[in-house]
Amino acid sequence: MKLHIETRELRMQHVWRISRDQASAKVNVFIQLEHDGVTGFGEVAPNIRYNETTDSSIEFLERAQSVLESANPWHFQDLLWQIHDLDAEQNAAKAAIDMAVLDWIGKKLEVPLYRFFGLDGGKAPVTSYSIGIDTPEKIKEKIREAEGYPILKIKLGSEDDERIMQAVREATDRTVRVDANEGWPDPRQALEKIHWLAQLNVEFVEQPLPAGRLEDVAWLRERSPLPIVADEDVHLARDISALAHAYDGINIKIMKSGGLLEALRMIHTARALGLSIMLGCMIESSLAITAAVHLSPLVDWADLDGNLLLANDPFVGAGVQDGKLILPDGPGLGVRIRE
Ligand SMILES: [Mg+2]
């Protein structure tokens, strides 16, 4: 397979702030894999939290080139394990290769990927719409802009938590999910926050404590009135059994798992262990978001809105109607470059 790599700057509609950082634009890496007259598309959304940058992603892709050059894409299970084994990290770059190979397969077979996986596209869930950390006035403005979305995901984990939730509840009575992004390091403080949120019609809380503190999370879960969902604590299927006693659910992202095949293994592992499943994302264009949407009929909760927060999405793919994700009908990912 022939690999083509390019970068694109994705601009945010609003400055995007979470507990640990903020940005008004992001550079993602886009790839094309061409073989036998067909081209598969892929995207890397590097995340510095996991030691990924644009440069480290490109470096990984260049290393993968020698494997891809001689690869037979029909043997994609073997091929994608080979890619996986090239590095202990750089899963976002692996995800781009995984989705491009599967896009190629779907296009060759002339089926959309969700059909290739045997899924009912009509079962795609409603996605939440994320509201980053901001001033109360801006929070209210963003909630007004997100009028068409019945579920909101509110980023907390700063000293402004009370002011933000007050603004949210002044603006709307919609269902709210909270993501602390590791922002409440003291378990007793986290428990107080969760009791307070339970009175504000919050559905669940994502990653309250810093990753790697499973016994503290287990302590919290025993006392928590709300479900607790792992994000920064879970990357791969092999992580899940160790955290099943501490969390009620996991947030799977293809950029963390290294692609759709591992995400699928995670979905089945989490189900076997009785965990609820969310499918989430980074700041991504409609290309990578659509890849995840193809697996979304299998999960309980979707947070696939990275593309909706962009001012210049370079791709057209999955749609949204009243929050419900709509799968495209084209073969493979069903994604095309925006005119
Ligand atoms: Mg999260």
C-alpha cells in the first residue's frame, strides 16, 4: 500500500478549555493509503496527554511505511497487529492506519463499514454535545448554540466548577454528563462534588481522579450516587479487567485504542465484564469521528462531537439529527473531502 501524509490545521469555533489545557486550533495528520486503484482515508488526532504530537505521529507513520509497502490489506488482522507492535505508544497514528485500511476494505467490498461489522445503522445513539470550561456568560451562550442537542457534556475540574454548573442549570434542564478530566485529585472532595452533582440531574461522572489511582476510584464508586466512567484510565482491551471493580463504565476512543479493531475488542471485553460503554473522541474532523460512528450501534453512550466543535471541518461524513448520529451510506467509511 502506498502511504501519503499531510497535516491540516483545524480551527475551533470557541477556545477549547478542559481541566489541564486549552487551544483555539489543532493540527491533525491526515493519511491516504492507496492500493489496487482504491484509496483509504485516515486521521491522527495527537494528544499530548499521551506523548503524542504532530511530529511524533508523522515519525511513527514514516516508520510504518515499510510495513505498509509490502502489506496485503486483505490480511488486515495480521497487518494491524504488526502496526500495533511497532511502538508501545503513538496509538493515534495507529488509529489512522487502522481506519484507512478498513476504509479500503469497505470500498473494495462496496459496503459501508457498519454493515461489514453486521450492525444496524438505525441503532446509532444520540451523541452528547461538549461544553468546554468557560465563563458563566460564555457557557450560557454555548448552551443556546447547542439547542439541537438533547444531552450536554460539561467539562469540570477547575476552581470554577460551582459557577459553571450554576450557569448550566440557569440555562437548561437538559440531561448533563460531567467530565472532570482527572481534575479532582482528593477522593473526599470528589465524593462531595459527585453528591452535589447528583442533585443537579447529572447522569454520570467521567474520570474524576487522576489515572492510575484505581483503589481510590473503587472507594469512591462504593459511595457514589452516580455511575463513574473511566477515560484517561483506559486505553486498550487489556486494561479493562483491572479496572472493572473501580468503574461502572469505560470511554473508548479510537485514538486511544489505536483503531476500530481494538475498539471492537474493548466493546466485547467491557460487555463481558458488565461495564457500560461510551464511545468518545478527541478534537477530530468528520473523518475520524465517522470511523467511530460506524461502531456506535454497539454502545450505550456516544460523545462523538469533536467535528461539531470545528470552524473548518475538511471532511463530510456522519450526520446528526436532533443529536442522533446518522451513518453515511457510502462504502467503507463513507467520508468525502468537503468541496
Ligand atoms: Mg474524557
